[in-house]
Amino acid sequence: MQGKTILLIVGGGIAAFKSLELVRELRRAGVRVTPVLTENGARFVTPLSLGALAEAPVRTSLWDLEAEASMGHIQLSRSADLIVVCPATADLMARAATGQADDLASTLLLATDTPVLMVPAMNVRMWEHPATVRNIATLRRDGIDVMEPDVGEMACGEFGPGRLPQVPAIMAAIDLALDDFDFAERPGPNRWLAGKTAIVTAGPTHEAIDPVRFLGNRSSGKQGFAIAAALAHHGVDVRLIAGPVDLPTPHGVKRTDVVSAADMAAAVAERLPADIAVMVAAVADWRVEKAPGKLKKSAAGPPLLQLVENPDILATTGHSTQRPRLVIGFAAETGDLLDNAAAKLARKGADWIVANDVSHGIFGADDTHVHLVTAKGSEDWGPSSKDTVAHRLALRIADVFCPDKERPDPDAD
Ligand code: CTP
């Protein structure tokens, strides 16, 4: 995103102070920020702090004649590569959805032909209110990308969806919007995969040795959860089968928790048929016969663990009579990345393999470096966050199910 310009509209909500952190991250990434503060936004952050961090003058009023002389609001609205509204309040989104232009922010949003990304933050009841749901559907239909808010405890003490997403997630969405998300070409990004179903596996599996011990691995589940979230964001009905991980369920995702590979295999089989399968879990390749009681130390020496191979869930799905139209696997490799991934593609009956080199501590990290391997060859997606990989993958999936000619009618509900 280096060298790009973002017009940042800061709305009036308690989350407005987090926009300062976003500005700092954007500046660190080499992005020019043109800040616009709404009248209510100025109740939460001062123009001075916003302008100091952005290293640019803050625009607050439509009637700033001096600035109008040098750059009118029309030009201002079109001078950026992307407009980001953060936080996007219920009121600001309602006004944008109905095309009002009664202050600088709403006028800019109406006058622009630049892609817009909205980052909502509001009370859970406001988020779930039919009026807000309607307004967001309208905005998305108009081609505006509205992020899903985080789920959690709110400043007002209530719990649910409505919290501003974490700054790294906003940065990933901005990165994607600037990189290869052609908003003009793809109105209503969140509807591309509506009506499709996906099974996503994530996290490790634990194979019991006895009632207190298990065989496991270092998978955090972050990549699988990010993919489940990205697919849900694009309208997919996602069934997430999660191994033992400590992660919140992404908004709109149906989650089933499992422990062992056998449980995961059964949960996947139960949820077929589906349109898409994305097998991200680091399934344990072997299990042992579980001892009924805790294994004790004895004079006879340590117990010998007899390993038995687990079912391969990806291969079973890839060769199933109920095979999803698109089967995607992951490959964790410590050498010969592309050759091993290509071999897995054929062996497991997958359409794509997302290959990553795990020799440099990708397990548990927020960042990764993957290659997409298909029958046609491989693409290096470069170093990026796991969220960015998830969104890129979701867009590629949308390309399969919704090529240009078959786009849904943007006016249909
Ligand atoms: N996988 C699976 N079931 C298994 C093992 C792996 O579904 N029992 C899936 C993973 O979810 C991933 C892909 O297969 O999508 C590749 O996993 P990986 O651990 O890289 O490969 P392995 O099958 O273990 O092969 P190898 O031992 O050669 O690395």
C-alpha cells in the first residue's frame, strides 16, 4: 500500500479514538492520509491529534472556503485511492445509504467515484436493528465494502457484534481493497457467494494417549478461522469444524468443536454435501490406542506407543461421491514446497493447495507466506497476514462460482 492515498472519514463514536491507531499504522506503511472529521467525531478525537498523526490538515466542514478555493469537496472525494470510514456509525451509514449530503462526510461519500470501505462500530442492538441491516444491505448493493464488526463486550457493557474490528484486520482489508479488489467491477462484494455452503476445518487435532495425555501439534487455527470469516463475509453458509483452539467463533459461522481426527472426519462427512471444502486443519497423521487408565512409570521402562494412521479427511472428501465442486487443501512443508504441494494436489484429489513453508515459525503467528498451487501451476502470494490470505482466497473462490457473466442481479435481494 506504500505511496497510496487514503481519505479517512472519522465518525462520531466511542471507537473514534482507535482511528488514531489506524492512522499511525497507515503512515508507518507509507500511506498518505487525508483526514476528515465529522462534527460528532470531533467530540471523541481532536482535529489536532488526528492532524498531527496524519501529518496533514484535517477537513471538518463543507464550508471551509479557504480549502474550497484550493480543493473543492468533489475533487477531495476523488483524489484518494480509497475512502475509509472508521468508525462508520449507524447514523453515518444510514445517511450514506439514503444519499444524503448534509455535511462534509456524507457529501464526499455521495460525490465520489473512489472505492469505499466502511468499518462499523456501534452498540449491538443498533447493529442488529432492521433499519441498520437494511442500510448495510443497500450500501453493499451499491458496491461499498462494509466490514463485519467484531463480537465482544462493548463500551456500554453489552455483549455481541458491533465492536470495531482490530486494527490489523482493518489494515488487511485496506491492503486488499488497494491491491486487487476492483469495486467498480464488482458491485455488492458481499453477495457473490450467497447461497453457497462451505465446510472449513481448522486447528490441530488431539489424539489421546491415555485420559490425561495426547499427541498434538502447534496449529493455532488462525488461518482456518480467518477463511471461515472471509467466506461468511461473502455470504457463504459456513460450517466450521474446529479442533481444540482458543479462538472466538467468527460472526455468522456455524461451528462444531471436535478433538480427534476421527471426530473431525465424522463431522465433515456428516456435513456433506457442500459446494466448497477448505481443509485447513493440521490433522494428526497418527493416533494411538488410548489406554483406559493413566499410564504409570514402571520398572519395565517407558511404554511403547504403537501409532496407527488416521483417516485423511481431505483425500476422503476429494474422492467422495459427494465431492464438493471446489476442494481446497493446505500443505505445511519444511522443504521442496512446490513439488510436495503439487504431489498432494494429485494424491488428495484437491483442486487447489495453499502451500506454506512452516520451517520459519508460521504456526501461531498472524503473518504467513503462501503459494497457491493449482493444476495450472503456482502463484507466490508473498508475505502477508493470514486475514489477507483468507480474503484473497475467498475472492478466488468467488471467481469460480461467479464468473463475470453470471453475476447476481445487484438489485435482487
Ligand atoms: N489432512 C487431512 N487429514 C489428514 C491429514 C491431512 O485432511 N489425516 C489435510 C490437511 O487439512 C491439509 C492437507 O491434508 O489440507 C495436507 O496436510 P499436511 O499435514 O501438509 O499433509 P500430510 O497429509 O500430513 O502429508 P505429509 O505427511 O506428506 O506432509
